[in-house]
Amino acid sequence: MAEQEQATAADVRRIIRKKKKRMPHPEHHGLNIYPMMDMMTILLVFMVMQFASSSAASITQNEELRIPYSTSTVELQETTPVQISRNAILVDGEQVLELRNGVVDPSSKQGGGNGFLITPLFREMQRVAELKKLIAAQNTRRPFEGNVQIIADGRTPFRTLAEVVYTLGQSEFKNMRFIVNKTQNLGGG
Amino acid sequence: MPKKFTAAQRAYIKKHTTYHEPGPDETDDELNIVPFLDIVVNLIMFLLMSISSVAFYAQVEASLPSYSRGGVGSRPPDDEKPLNLNLTVVENGFILAGSGGKLAPGCQDTASGSVITVPRTGNAYDLPALRTCASRVKAEFPDEVKITVSADPLIEYQFLVQAMDAVREDDEGETLFDEVLLSAGVR
């Protein structure tokens, strides 16, 4: 048996090359998600903008506030919201008056039971009107038009609605925008 | 034929051929954005849900009757006598009235006394009949778009909205009476 030959430097390099070929390549794995990230960020910004511009996003319907259905297709416009639920009237999210089953307590009205002017609501709406006029005086692009959004429960008696509408009219809010759920069929759905 | 390696040569080969498993921070030279992506996806889901609920809302416009001409209900004065159409929602149905008087059932002529133009059928208000009636009035007065809506004190607001829907446009989508004036409802 012949004695093993001493390996040269060339042999060493050859062995290294051979072994390196069998080693796993540190390949570039993972999906390139940068385009998706771009898309997501754009979507996010777009939605945040839309979210911020729609005040109606704060309408939460529950047992106390069930908005009626309507076939109207008029898009919402942002104005001061007045919410009439079963147990309260809210202006811009702040409660101004308590209701009992949708009825205003006579003590809250000027002239008692037969009165139409709801005093706490009147005071609040006058304050809002003054504020809006102040803004209108500074900024001609935002004139005071007397628009008001009415978000009312479907079971509110007309008497209460008439009182609210009368009170709003007295505080110079003449254009009512009743917020409704969209539906296709006449008579609600 | 295999050759003989010295210890130094072996060590050299080993040094240059051992596979070094890359650590998590070495695999990519980029930032790990997956957690951030999770947050963004969740946010988008949340916003999408809240926006889709907004899309279901619409508005019905109405204004107050004004003594001076102005506001939403303003129209140039006509030579003709205005129709002054009134819709009152009562317990038993709808009453339609013009300056000529209350409309009788069938909406062809007027009647006096306590007449209900579109009576309630069973438990529900007859909205298609009200719409038909409004269409007939519109055919007589094609230029009229104003209607004063009122109701009895105990009538629920949802029926008022339904009545406004019925007179706003006909089945073909033609506008009937879409300038709603809201009145306090004293009969």
C-alpha cells in the first residue's frame, strides 16, 4: 500500500471550493411587501381623512335611538347635529335635556304643557347660532345658513318633534336635515 | 486518491467551509415591518367598518314655513293662485288639502268635513295610495313642488318620514313635491 501523498495548497483550495458548492446559499427569501405597504399607507391616509370629515360617524344606533328608514338618496352634509333619542336631547353630543319616552317635561317649556319653546334647547341653540355667526363674520366661505341636522328616534311623537323644530326656528335654524337610514322600499325596511 | 492533510490544512479548510447560520438580525438588512403592517391592517379594517356604516345614512331636507319669501322654499311669485298643498298625518290615514279644500278619497275632487284622503288599511298606512294621489295632484299642478307636512301630536316621526318619501317622487323617480315645509300641526 502506497503512502498517502501530501496535499498541496492547490488541493486545499480545491477541497474548499467543492465543499462550498454543497453549502446552502444564503438566498434572499420573503415576499417583497413594499408595494403593498405603499398601498396600505395610501388607503389608511384616505380613510382617516374621510373618517375625520364625516361627523355622522358618531351616530350610534341603539334601543334609545332607532333612526327611521327613508328612500331619500341625498348625501349627508355636515352641520350642527341635534339628537332626539327616547330619553334625551343632545346638541353636538352634549345632553341639554332629559326626555321621558320621547316627551318633553312641561317644566322645561315656556308656557308649561301647551308651550312649544323648549327653554334649555333654545338657550343652547342660541349659543351655537352666535358661535356660527362669529365664524361667518370672520370667514366668508362659511356663512351662517341656519342648517341643522336632526337625528331623531323613529318613535318620537310629532308633538316633541314640532317643539324641537319650533325651538330651532326661534333660534334661527330654519333648514332641517333629518338623518335617515337608506332603504330602497317605500315604508321603511 | 485521497491526499494527506496536515492539521494546519484541515483547520484552514474547516474555517473556510463551516456554514454559519444567519441570526434573525442578519438575514435581512431591512427593518422588520411586519408588526407595523399588522397594526395598519387592523386600522384599515376598523375604519372600513365605521365608514360603511356611514354610507347607509341619507338625509331628508325640510324647512320652516316663512312669512317672507326666502330659505329653501323660496320660489318666484306666480301669477296663478298657489296650490298650497298640505299633507297631514293623522291616526286614521293621510289628509291632503290644497287651497281649494280637502281632497276626497280618490283624489279627484274636494270634500268638506272630517274626510281622510288616504285612509289607513288595516294596521299600516297606505303609502302607495298616497303616492298615487300625490301624482294626480302633480299632474294637475306640474310646476308645484312645495308641500307643507304636518301631523297629529301622537303620530310617530317615522310615519312622517314615510309620508315625505311617498310624496317626494313617484314610482318612476319623477319628482313630485320635494320642497317640504314642516308645520306644527294645528288642525
